[in-house]
Amino acid sequence: LSEKPSAYVENLAKDLDAQLRETLRSSARISQTQAAVLCALSALDAQRQAESTAEQLRASMQRYLEDSAQKERMAELARREAERLHREIKELKSKK
């Protein structure tokens, strides 16, 4: 966090302040400490959900890349077979 520009950190602080105020406003029975803990839990939950989503996207991309590579190999085999058959047809026509 210390490596981030100060404007970024200030925006984080503003967002946290707004979230704390909203949490305190929504429930008159909680203390500032409890609101801060709820905000921290909410942030941690959001982080873990984002990490899970990122992992799912990475896995999807990996499957896509593997599928794409397999399709490319199959296409190459089909091209080679088509070339072989074309040569065979050409040879058969030349023998007539």
C-alpha cells in the first residue's frame, strides 16, 4: 500500500469512511469498533471472492488454450491428409 500513489490511498480511505458511516447508520446498536470489524470482514470477503473468480477465469482460459491447441493439431492433421489425398488423386489421374 505504501507504494501506491497518495491519491489512491486517499480514495481508499474515503471509501472506507463512507462504508463505516453507512454501517453505523444502518444499525444504531453497533460500536465504531464493531462497524470497523464488519467493514474489514466485508473487504476480506470481497477479496476472497475476487481471488476465486480470478482462479476460475484462469482455469477457464487454460481449458480454452488446451482445447484450441488440440483443435489446431487436428486441423493440421486434416490439412496433411487433404494434401496426401490430393497427391494420390493426382497420381491416379496421371496413370490413366
